[in-house]
Amino acid sequence: MNCFKYRDNRKLCFDIFGKVVNFIDEEMCKSEEDYTNCIFYKMLTEPEDKHCKHMEVCSHIASITLSKLPYKEIKSQCETYCLNPENRKNCAIYKLFDQLDEIPIGLLPDGSMI
């Protein structure tokens, strides 16, 4: 079995998360077990109450910024904020979404800029 978002040699998670998924080695998508460790797989399969309410919109905006980071850093930021119910409201992007403010390109969930 492989990732349910990997079909016909195409990463369908690209449609949701954009070019940031290019960091994922295709072999992870095709692996019997490794794909379940992929941060994007986790974000797509977690129940809605377990991930950030802004995830879908944020994924399009943040993909530009995240695509400049190594996968390990992307995974760390997403696990710390997007998939962490206790900490997601501390995400700098989450706060701006809630205030309906503009999200600057380069802003990371931890508040740092790249």
C-alpha cells in the first residue's frame, strides 16, 4: 500500500499544499509504512478538530515560504503548530488570520521571517 494521495506517479497532495511537497521523496509516498510519517499525510488524515482551522487556506499562502525550508524544518513547524491543539493559537500566521490581517511572505508559524 502507498499513500492515498499518490496516484499515477503524481503527488495529489500538491493540489492542496503546493510546491512545498516537492521536498518529499517519491519513495516515501510509495513505501508500505514510511508515508504515514509524512507531515502532509498527517495533515490530510487527522480529524478536522485535530488540526488548525486555517490549514487549507494557510497551506496555499505558507507554501511559498515553506518551500524555502528543508523538509525537516517544515515538519517541525507543522508538528509544533498546525497539528498541536494546545499550541496552534500561538502560531504567528494563525493569529494574523484570526485578526483578518495580511500574512507577510516569509512569515513562519514560530514568528520568524525567512
